[in-house]
Amino acid sequence: MKRNFNIQFLNGFGGLLGKLAILLGKFFPIYILIFIAYGDSFLPSPLSDLSYNTRTKINQVLLGSVNTDKLKNSKYNNKKNDKLVEDTMK
């Protein structure tokens, strides 16, 4: 008994999957940004926690890379005088 499969259907389905993969690939960075920025407000619990923790970690890394102790001593960033005032207050 010989079976005839519709090869044209299979080729069309493969083309559909390929187009879907290309479409998802194009918008993947946008999906990642939405997940990190707003994921904790609309996703269920495990994914919202992951989104919040990812955003928090990125903020810590970006803010930790700025070393405020090495900034130039100006009238708005006067660490030496602030330390003297704190020492005299104690």
C-alpha cells in the first residue's frame, strides 16, 4: 500500500515556520527590552521576579561603574569638607 503525502503542504508549512522565525528574530531585541523594562507589571510571578531582578542588576552594574570618590572636588562635590563636618558633629 503506497501513501501519497501532500509535499506542497509540507513545503508551505516549512516556509511559514521560516517566516515566523525571521519575524521573531527581527523583533527579539524589542521583546527583551519590554521584558526588562515592564515585565514585572504584567507577567506572572516567576517571570516578573526575573524581570525585576534583571533590571535591578543592570542598574547596579551601571551605577557601580561610576566611581563618585574619584570625581573632581568642586563646590557641589566637596567630600573633604563633608568629612570634616561629620567628624566635628561627632
